[in-house]
Amino acid sequence: MKLILSRKGFDSSAGGKPSPIFPDGTMISFPIPDTVSPIAYQDIAGNQHASVGELVKDLARRPPAHRAHLDPDLSAGALPRLRGWRPIFGQEGAAEKHLENHGVGPGDVFVFFGRFRRVERAGSEWRYVRSRCPVHVIFGWLQVAERVPVCEWPGGAEWALYHPHFHRQRHEANVIYVAAERLTLPGLQPSAVPGAGLFPCFAPQLQLTEPERRQTSLWLLPEWFHPSQRGSVLTYHGDPSRWRRLKEGVMLKAASRGQEFVLNCEDYPEAVNWLAELLKLATP
């Protein structure tokens, strides 16, 4: 099995603002803007606090009618669905080639993270909490059941055609990853965890950024992530100077470029239990 740390949602270059963490800990990952997408921010369901359209207007100063790249699409309630809908994730170009080169496919697990920041209510609008810095936070997951190039998508599966990747060029490097119905991890008992979903609330275990740092890309990870005496390394992080052992774990200076960081769990078997523990946060 391979575990892919996948950077998604608003960041400093795409969207320009962090996604929100609300006072009660709930989170929403803002999809990046996409002018060719058929989906508008105002089409996407929010939570008990506000709609996604309202939130991007307040926090990112974007009109609710602006088009959004809803990808990964992990929640059945985000949009009206056709029969047969399943969570999906699309990738293309150089990022997809990176996944292909590392053999990512059925059974592998994407762990999605993005840039988040605490927000608060100010009158009729939401605003960022000035005293809180942005942090990288894990917000969702998807275990792959199928990897299908858009150009080979079956004709009877219209339930997926709303997705932004079907409104781009159809070629072999434009690929859809379809979620498994249930998560299955090697060496562990079958669980009731769905094959894809969103973490409902922030928890310290989901934060990648080291708590005492202002630089988002300085991560504090479990000690076993360190590549010393392993057969491989988290992709894009082969430079030994990126890694530093601390008493609390290992500090990683995460790559600022690259969307998909692939970890081979054959070389890092501890990753399976780490993921299983994280997914306990997905159920009440």
C-alpha cells in the first residue's frame, strides 16, 4: 500500500486565503477557483455556520457565483447527486505523471491536507482570527478502488460527469480516482470507515504544522517518518537537510512545490497504524 499526502484547496497561490476552522472546530476546505468548472461556490453546501458561497465572499472576497474546482469531492451532501455517485478525485499533467510513476492505484490511500486558519464572527460576516496563523491540516481521505483516465470513462456512469475533470481536455494523463466503498488496511481488521470522507472537526492529530512555528510548511511528524535506514523516502523530500529529529518527533521542511507526496508503506509499515488512528477521528 502507498499513502499519498495530497495538497488540496485554497493556498497562498490558488485562492489566496486559508480555508476556515470555526470556533467549534468544524472545518471546510475551499476548492480552488476554476473558470471552466460547471460548479459555482454558491452551489456547494456549507455547514451549520454558513454556505460555501457566503464564506468565500466574506473571507476571500470572491463572488459566490465564481466557479470552483470541487476536487476531491468527498461528501455526498456537497451537491445534488445522480444515482450511483461515489467520492472521486481527479488529477492530471505532471502531478498525475508523478502518481503514475510511483504506481499509485487500487488499494492506495490519499490523505488530503490544506492550509487552514481559525475564523470568528464579526457582526454579519466571518473573518480570520488575527492572533492565529495559518497551518497545514489533514481534512479528508480516499482509498482508491479504480483509476480511470477520463478518455476511457464508461458511458453508463453519468453520475460523475459534473466533475471538473470532465470539463477539461480528455487525455490519458487526466485521470479519475474512484473511492472504495469501505476502507481496508493491510494487516488490520475490516472497519466501518467509508473508503472516502471528511474529518468533521479539527483535532491536534490532524495538524501537520509544528504548533510553535509560524511557517506553515514546517511539519512535526511521528519519528518513524524519518527516512534514515529506510528503503525509500517521502517523494519530493529526498534532501536529508529537510529532516531533523526532535524529542517530540521529526521536523520536516515540507516542499513548497508539488501536490502529491508518495510514501511506500512497505518501507514504512508504521504508516498503516498511524492512518488507522487518524481515521478514528472520522466517526463520532
